[in-house]
Amino acid sequence: MPEIATVCPYCGCGCGLYLHVRDGRLIGVSPSRSHPVSQGRLCVKGWHAHEVVDNPNRLTHPLVRREGNLVVASWEEAAEVVANGLSKVLESEGPQAIGVLGSARCTNEDNYVLVRFARGTLRTPNIDCSARVQCVPGPAPTSGGPSLGAGAEEIADLDSADLILLVGSDPTEEHPAVAARVYRARQRGARVVAAAARAHPLARLADVHLPVRPGSEVRWLGSLLHLLLAEQGFAADADMPGLSELRASVAGLRPEDTEAATNVPAEALREVARLYLSSKQVVILYSTGLALSTVAGPALQALGSLAALSSRGGGPEVSVLGLLSRNNLQGCRDMGVAPDSLPGYVPLNDDAAVARFEQAWKCEVAREKGLRAWEMLGRVRAMYVVGDDVTRSLPDADAARRALEALDFLVVQDIFMSPAASMADVVLPAAAFAEREGTWTNLERRVQGIRKAVAPPGEAREDWRIVADVSRAMGKPLPYESAKQIFEEIADLASIYAGIAYPPAAVNGGIRWPTPEGRKAGETVAGSGEAEVTALSAEALKGPGARAETNEEYPLLLAADPTLRPWDGEVTVCHTLTSAGEFAVVARDYPDGMLCLNPEDAKRFGVRGGRPARVVSPKGESQMQVRVTEEAPEGIALVPYNQAMHSGLMEISTDPETGRPVLAPTPILVGPVQ
Amino acid sequence: MTARMLPGNKIDEFAVRLMRSAEVVAPRRVGEEDVFYGAIASPDEIAWDYGTAVEPLKRFLLPQREPILRFSTNGRIRVGAEYDEQQRVFLGVRCCDVTGVAVLDAMYGGDTVDPYYMSRRERSTFIALTCQQPEPHCFCVCGDAGPFLEGGYDQQWTALPEGMLVEIGSAAGEALVRDNEDLFAEAEVDQVAARYRLAREAEQKFGEFKSYIAGAMRKLSMNEVAPAVWEQAADRCMECGGCTYLCPTCSCFTVTDRMAGQDGVRERHWDACLYSCYAREASGHNPRPEREDRLRARFFHKISHQWAVRNGRQACVGCGRCVLGCMGWAHTPAVSEGIRRGVMT
Ligand code: SF4
Ligand code: SF4
């Protein structure tokens, strides 16, 4: 019974685990004690990772739509149909009419080859990943180090922190391996502050819980900055660029004056400021709860300013950890699955760098800026989607579904028949994580090798191989034979991965980029990485809370909570036995959606737990099952993000900078169903 | 005590002979520093100096996932059960893990005999290796399961400078000596004395998790636990299932049928009483809807007097794996302490 050391395929933590194999089948999973992330632990998903692979529902053969039905085809036929379908759109509408989506689930090698296929073979600049909707635009803040387009610092920072700030993050749901470290830090005496509307378990255990009203994230952070700068005599470095502008922008944000808008009691905020100043090492964690909020960009700027002020002004040492949701969302970004860069964050207007890619790829590269995932829908005529259920990953899920239906040609590669795959013209079966080699990059930039333990079912094969086959059928073969060969090309062309030898063994926790060699090579790409502070805009300080005021007609605020049940309905979770059982409970108990209401609100609006309620917003009307829970704050109804996407109740606001769609807090009326 | 000496230079030969007639499962290093019990191909693989293995022996007696019968609806229904009939010797495994098997026996070999489990169990021989240096998470002294055992093994080995002192605890253990008489020497009186001295010394080396269980058992069995403790424990549990999966004595499973065309296989999988889907009935009713209900049920099974009587001993052996594997902070020592003090820290 050999144990194969590999990495968990679910969240961005990237836990090390062992797969047990017998007679060519996976029979179980064990945690790795020596792995720096898992340290002997796994969450429910990790413990059941083998069930995703050895699963009767796997896609095993290429499927091609004939007379309305998906029927089994050979790889040659399927590649031919895809090549023809794409070529037809290329001829009639040009490359701009094709959109390609990479995957935060797939390997770096898959995504890299896909980028080459999109920008080289198809010549379309429209390549993106829908999970990027939760990546906050702009470089994430770091405490001074080069940010290189990724802000993740180390999970291990939690082990020495004396203050941990959870900003819109509930790691018990989203990043269990990080939560495990927070629990341990708390046991050894570290202070915990949780800023989130929902009183999640760590918020209940926290020294201070700030029940931040959704939409007012920038405002409470502004108030904290004001407290530090103006009241608590925080010794900021007076020469710091941007300091006086920042000071001016938060002047007068006394916590007493922001209390009403943020729901954050002034005294609680003062306590946070005191804890902050008396700490030596602070770790700030944020995740989708902040990144999918309406003010994500400015809120992150505020966190960046906080960190920068400290690093320059003798305050506590601050690390900011952006917790990415998926196992390889970091790698997917690193590989240039983005409309505005090439692998390694190489800008499209860097002639010399682009020339290196063109030389290596022996073709011209589409250099225009392409469409983002959410912009593709409705604007392109054909899509090539790898490992992504678009009907679940974008805020306006129903619009996404309609857009997919309206396409002339849709190709989906996946391991299961996802809702998006069931709409496709061609469905291509991919090998799962335990059936192939390659690398993933976790949320702290750990590049880790995954290993093949068993053979793929039927004719399923690696995603990069499928893409290469299609490219060959289009007359442009891609010369790849192994994951190793692809990785070495990546390390050669994308300087951030320079110095990483393949395979970066998962048992040791892989290798974090940049290596010293990569850091040197990356300086040209990275920018200065100088700590800086920025003023908070009046607009962001006001927040959409100002627009989403409740009133007599709509007395409650409805907010989508991305940290609440984030794995419900996820395609790989749906198809495992135990995790599905575990995660489907909510779906089964709350088939019409779960509306979390504080007991007081439930009483006030005459609705009962477990019963459907009628929910009316200015945008629409729906029925949802009520869950009465103290986790919901008074006056705010919380719905899992995934359910909110389909509810038809939420306003969709657009980030002015990036056009990123976000579900905005919306006033509602709740009542019993008549 | 019946004891013999296996001189240091005969240990490998003994292991090789065992391998001729059985699969020998022993601690070995995997990956970087992880130790797993696993079938060895050579005695060189055995990590005699290990602390504890990542997992107990459960996987070998009750796999995380195993086919229990195959059927076909192809015209007529055919059914066939599958038993694992491999002979196994578990060599150099820890005392707490050997003791854990006794609790599994109470579950699977008691009132209702589970043929899949028993098929493996009857073909298993256990050679325990005593612990001279417990690890920080260990508390087998409170679990009455180590660091040295007084019984419950086929053989128990203690590493002495000149070789292994071999205590014989069963007829099967005795037979292994008899069949390899040429390898063994007599044990001297001071070698036996050394074993008792080492045991006493080892007991002094335990860490922070010592001795919370007895007090907790009293309160739990008398129904005197402050209700708030379970709520506080619930806030510290993420329902990962790790504590039950890593526990040498947790034994819950679920059964599913999986079809591929007309052929089906009925599989047994580990399940965990802490999962919200565990006790949920088909009607949708869940007798233990809240996490605190499930935690209470789990700890009642682990360390109540009532269940200790049923199992023949308390179900916690003190291996400390839940301490390492808990995603939150609701492992047995933490909750036991909470029960004793009426509040979780
Ligand atoms: S915490 Fe994340 S990486 Fe670790 S086991 Fe759970 S899902 Fe997998
Ligand atoms: S190991 Fe800890 S977190 Fe996991 S189920 Fe057990 S008590 Fe809960």
C-alpha cells in the first residue's frame, strides 16, 4: 500500500496529503504531518479527496453534440469538431469573437499551454479565469517586499503573530488550514479581531468582533486609520509619500461618527486601535468576504496603507495574507490567464519580453488587451472553457447561463458533467488531480508538485494534452510531451518561477516563488515594491451603504456572504460521497435558498425558521427558506453568495475601475408566504 | 512475565522469516519525516527509532474504503462478498495502537460479528514496541494504553542496548518464538529489571496533556457537564472528521452502492459522527442537528463510564492523534479539560 505524497485539490491552502492506492484504485487519504501547511491535519474535503477521482460520474470519453444530444466520439473526431467549430468563428468573425477561460482548479502547466493556445494558436487576447472576479485588482499590499502581482505572505506568520485581524474572512469555512493556525495562535495567547457582519465561530471567540455593515468596509478602516494617526499618536514617518493626503482623507472620521454607518461600536474600534499599537507582529487575513465586496479595491488600499504606515513608522510588523479560494487560483494568475498580461505578469507592451515568448512559441502573440471573463459573456461567439463552471462562478449567474446558451460554439473540458458542460457542443474529459503530474501554486505562492497515483478513467487525459491535440487539429501543433518539459519552459520564460527545479516536491511544501534567483530576474517585472500610502476616496468612504439605505418599504438589508457555505454546489464537491453529503445538507434543508435572519428580525417580520419566506427587493421577488441564527446581525439578512447569484434579488454593481460585477447589498422586505 | 532476548544482530533475520509467511506491516518513513505503518519489502525499511505513526492500525483492519460485495443486474442478480484473507504481522507498532484494536474488537467482534473485519483480525499478529520517549502530544498514561503494556499483545518488545527484550503475551506470540528458537536467547534478570526501570522513566516524560480524562469521565458519566462546554467546543470544531478518522478506536462507517452500467459494487466507507450528514435520516430529520449535540455524543462514546463498561475499557487510548489532527481546538485533552473545569479555554 504505497503512499503517494501530493496536494489537496480544493482550497488555496494547499495542504499536503498522501493518497493510498491498492490494485490501481484510490482507497484513502492521510494528512502529512511534516508538510508546512497541513501539519497533520485535513479538513473534510481533503479527507475525502480520493472520492473525486474514483467516481462513477466521471467523464470518460469525448462527447460531441449530434442532433441535439451529446454522443461519444473518438479523440480525433472530437478534436476535429472543435478545430472546425473554432476555425469557422475565426474566419467569419475574427479572433476577438472567441473567448477562452482557464481554470483555478487545473495545473500551472494546463493554464500555461492554454494561454499559448489562446494568444498563439487562436490569436485571441480574450483569455481569463472567472474566479478572478474575486481577485482584487491591483497589486495586493505587502509589508514592503516586492509584490510581483501577488501579495501572499506566509501562513506560518500566524505562528508568531500577537494580533490577528480577520477582515471579511471566515477561514473556518473557506480556509480551514489557516483557521487551524488561528485557533492555535489563540491558544498560545494571540489576540484575535474579526471584522465581518456575520458572527462566525472565530468572531464569537475573538477578543473583539466588529460587526461591519456590508458596504462600509472602507469607512471603518478609515476610522481606524484616523484613530491611529490623530488620536493614538501613532508615530508615522512624516516623509512618507501620500501621508498628508491620507491624513486629510480620514480626518474627522471619529469612530463615534462612523458608528451608525458601519455598525461598529466606537469603543470596540478604540480597543482594536489599542491592541494594534501594543502588538509587535500583526497578521491581517482577508478573503472573498472583502474581495467580493463592492469596495474591495479601496478597502485593500486602506489595508495596504495600514501595513505601509507600520513598516515605515515603527509600528508593529504587519503581514497581509490574501486568501485565494481555489487550489491554484494563484498559479492561474501567475500563468497569465488574464486579458492584460503574459505568463509571469509580463506586460503586453513590453516589446523585449513579448519577443521572448514569440521566439519560444514560434508564432506571433495576440498583444491587445482582451476581455475579462465577465465581459466575454454576451460579446464573444465561441468559448473554450477549461475546468470552470461559469454558471456558478460569476455574480450574475443567470445572465451567464443565457450567454452560454446564445453562443455559436461552446467547448468545455472538465472531469464531471458540470452545468456548463451540459450546454456545450463538445465536452472533453480531463484527468483528475491524482491521475497526472504537474504543479499548483497555493495562496502563499508555494509551487508544489502533484503526482500521478492512478490511471485516468476511460480516455480522459491531461488538460494540456487535450489543448495541444486541438491545436494540432488546427494545424498548429504544440510540442509538449510532459509536465516537466512545460514547467521548465515556464521557469525559463516567466522569471517569477525562475530557479524552481521540477518537480518541487509536495512533501516539503514545494518551493515558494520568488526564489532568490527569481527575485533577481523579476526585478524588471516587479516595480519597486516600495511601501506607500494612499488617500481614501470620499466615494469609497461613503460606500454603497449610502445607496443601499433601508427605508420603510424595504426595512432590511440583504447581503450576499461569500464566506458562508462557499463550497455548496461546487462541481467536484457535489460528486464526492461524504463531502457531498456534508455540503449538500444545506442545499437539501434549504432548497429554495437560505436566508439567515437574526431571531429578533425573524420575530419582527413574522417568519419562522425552516419555513419559506417571501423576499421582495426593488429588483425582484423570491422565496427563500429562513434560517434563524444569532450569526446574522440584527437588521441584515445574509444569504450564501452562490444562492444570492441566482436569487434575482440583488443589485449588481460595477467596479468603476475594472468593470468587475459585484452583488451589492440591497434593501428588502421579508414576510411569511401567504 | 515470560520474556526472551532477541539479540540486535538477529532482528532482521527474524523479520525476514516473518515475511515468508505473512505481510509484515511495520513503521517506515514516507516522504520527508512522516512515519506510516505499511507493508515492508525488507527489514531495512523499518524505522525503529520513530515516535508515533501518522495513523493507527485501523486502516489495515477497517479500510477507509472497501468493496464488501459486488453484484450484477445483468439478467439475473449475482452477488459476491469479498474478504481480505491476507496473513499480517504488525511489527514494532505502538502500544496505544495495539490497545486500540481491543476496542475495535468490541465493536466488530462483539454481539454482532462483522465478517469483513474478523477475516482480517483473525489473521493478524501484533508485536508491540514500547515507548521510551513519548512525543509531546502523547497521553497514553491517561488512556491505560502505554507507554508499556501489561497485556493485550502477542509480543511486546523493548529496545535494550543488546537487542530486543521480547515479552510473550499470547499463544500466537509464543509460537513465533518457538518456530524461530535458534534466534532467541534467554533474558537475564537485569534485562527484565531494565525494562521496568525504562517503563518508570518513560512515564515521567509525558507533556502537557497528562491526566485530564479520569475527572472528565466522572462528570460525563454522572451527567454533570456544564451545557456551555458543548457550545464552546462546537465553536472550536470545524467538522473535519479528522479526530474520528485518526482515532484508533472510532469505527463508524457508511455504505453506498455504486453502479457502472449493470455492474454494481457495495462499498463501505469511513464516516464520522461529527458530520452533520451522519445522523441525518432519509426523512430529513436529524436527531443531532447541532454540532454540540454531535460532540456530546462523541465524547460520551469515547470516555464515559457507561461505554467503558460496554467496550471493556475506555475508548480513548491516549495516542494524541486528535491533538495533532484537530482542525480547531476540540480534541480529547482540550474537551476533557473543558469538562473538568466547566469551561473551554
Ligand atoms: S484546508 Fe484546504 S487544502 Fe487543506 S484539506 Fe481542506 S480544502 Fe484541502
Ligand atoms: S478533529 Fe477537531 S475540528 Fe475535526 S471533527 Fe474532530 S473535533 Fe471537530
